[in-house]
Amino acid sequence: MKAAILLAELLVLCTAIRHHAVAAAGPPVLRIQRDGQSVVITWEGGGLLESASEIRGPWAFVPAATSPYRVVVPSVATFYRVQQVHTLTVTRAGDGAGTVRSSPAGILCGADCTETLPAGQTVTLQATPDEGSTFAGWSGDCGGTGDCVVTLDRARTVTATFAPAPGVNPFVNGDFEQGPLVGWEQSPGKVIFTAENLGGAQPYSGRYAAFLGMDEDGRRQVQLGQRITLPNRQPLYLNFAAWLYSKELCDVPWYDQITLYLNGQVAFQDSQVCQGSGTDGWLRYSVDVSVLAGQSVAVVFEIYSSDGLWSALLLDDLAISEQAWGE
């Protein structure tokens, strides 16, 4: 038995030194010492302990083995060596979100982004973007947007960059070009028209626009609304084109009022609309809705008049975007 252990020690040392001769830090220092009915194996210079029943292998990692490692004297010859290892580190960057997985298994980043693996092993990394994100590419020890294949001939670091997916406008018929019957709640009646019903104005784009006005029918309140689900990313803006004109006198206290509601809360309001409030054409507006990202939101535009002199608000090209108009 003692001869078997000594032979094991000799072969361990020879194997370990030969295996690590190419390491930049030089060969490790490995020792085997008898301690009663145990064998204590110590090593310096890093690496993972492997064992085999024959010098030619197959070799297997000794689970959770750290130096010093104590093992009961084996009943058969057992060989040990230290396998040189390198660290593979994955980081994620960008404003998007996603997961990086490795083959063989080990890396699952988010949760596990670092793995220590045998020197010379080839690892394939695959990046999977979350919904609402895209994979923008690798950097560090990999490049491009395909699978990342790295060989651990040294420590490797790879960065996966995820970006927000191109914005998809959650409004149905946000430019009104599908006509008055698609997507929108309108009160007290239809408010989406072609140019001939816009009081002489032309749509900001296309053939249709929304006309929120009192006209001559005695209405005092007009609303246009739709419930949408906002993308779960920031910043986020509600962009729209608007044209405002008014017949309301500015020297009396009975002003008209324009309001934008988000989930019933006032996001924008002009409570003194009168003849001096006109925009003399289409203007582009942006409202920051970042605090509502990822939520279901009821968007309602309203114009209200307290008397027979009325104002009108024209709307067109409503969209949700990560950029405010003009940026």
C-alpha cells in the first residue's frame, strides 16, 4: 500500500509539472504527505484537483477540493494532478436587458456571470435579449452578434450589450389614417375627420385628423381617448401634433379649457384658452410619460367650453417614443 501511495505521489508530481509547464506563472508546487490513515494533498499556484485510477486517465475533478485536501488512504492506487484553470467573466452592458448562457453549462448571466474552467477548454456563449430589447453585440474577447466562442488559453472577459428594441407605437390608429372607427373612443360623437371637416385646416399628415371642437351643435365638452400599454423602458414620451384656435374672447372670465388626462390624472392643462392662445398652425408637442413605463394607461384629450363661444383642438400623429420631438 505504501508503495502505491509513493508511486502515486511521484506520478502526481511528474504529471502536474508536465501539465503546467506552459503556464505563464510556471509550474505549481504540489505535495502529498501521509498523516496516519489519511493523505494530505496541498498545492500552490491555483488550479483544480483531479484524480484517476490509472495514470492515463480518465481524469475527473475532485468535487469541492481545496488545498489542503485530506483523503483517507485509498485501498487501490489513486493518482492526483492539478489541472490548470482560467476564469471566464461575462458582463452585461447597455440600456436593454437579456441573458447570457454558456455551453458547456456554467454561465447564466444575470445570476452567474463568472466561471472557473480548465485551461484550453472552448466555451460557447449565447446572448438572448428580453422582450423589448435587442442584442447589440459582443466586446472584449469576442465581437459581432453571433454566438461567442472563446478558448481559455488565458483569463477571458466578454461583454454582451443589450439595447432597447426599436419603439413600437402602442396606439392603434395613432395617425387616424384608418378612419374614425378604429382604435379611439370619441365623445359625444365622431371627432376624426378628413380635411373638408376640419374648419379649413389640413391634417398634419395623411388624410385624417381629430377635431375636438364645439362647432355649432351646442356641445360643451369633447373627448378623444384610448387605453394603451406603455413599453417598459425609459425615457418615454407621448408625442403629438396639435393646432389650436379659439373664438373665445380674452377679456371675459369664461375661458375654454384643454386637458390631457393620463389614467384620470391631469398631465397637461391650459385653463385660459381664448383668441390669443391660437397656434396659427400645427405645432409638435412632447409629454414625458416615463413614470408610467410598463403600465396600462388611459390617454384622454378633452376640450371644455363654458359658453357659446368655442375653441377647437386639432390632433394628429399621436405616438409613444423614447425621444421627444425635436431631439
